[in-house]
Amino acid sequence: MHSAATIPTPVRVPRRPSYLKKVLIVDDEPLFTELVKTTLDRRGEYLTKVVNDSTTAIEAAREFLPDAILLDVLMPDLDGGEVSGLLEKDPILQNVPVIMLTGLISNDEIGEDSVATIHNRPALAKPVTAQKLVRSIEQCLVGEL
């Protein structure tokens, strides 16, 4: 008697739902990046990647191909302005919206609902509320910020 051939079960590779927006978070403070990542991930609308070393930000962005980048201003090695300049020169990344994050300004200075400009990019004061962060990302993605 012949045994029936075993047909392997196809392996399903999980895919990123097309509605998830990819956000790269670049900041040298691991606790801050983890907080931002958790905040965005819990919304179920974002796929996030964290980079805590500014010298690897461009490489990570080229691999991840984000829809938006959150970029700290003050970092060792390359600061946010230098990374922003490299993004502007990169043919793959030059059109990715960037939101600068910084402790150099305060919400008292710019207003709770306002956004500053640093290096010709929209900038949010740290700490930033989840509501303001998400609103700014969404506005950036549609070209309103």
C-alpha cells in the first residue's frame, strides 16, 4: 500500500497592513524614543522604527523607507540639523516629511497648539503630548505642516 504524499502547508508571511504609516524616530534618548514608539504603536495606525544613534539614521531611513521622520535636534556626533541636511540631499529620502523634536524651545514659548520651525522643518517642543504629536504627524503627511 502506498502512503499519501504529504503536502506542506503554505507558510503565511505577515504583511504590514497598507493603512499603517511608517514613522522613523531618531533621538539619542532611549527612554524618550521608547515612549514615542509605544504611544504611536498603541494607536494601531503606525509602524515605527527607533534609531538612537544619529550616525545610522540615514542608513536606517533608506532601509525602512518611512512616511515621516521624527528627528531630535540635539544629538551627539551628527545633530538633527546635519541629519536633516543629509536627508534633503538624498534622492530617496528628500521628500520624506521631517518633524524636529527639541528641548531647546518650550510649549510656553511657542504655545500649546503651535509648531515652531527649526532648520526649515516643523519643530515640536519636548515634552510633547500624544495628541499634538499625532496631529502634527498627520498634518505633515498630507502637506499641511
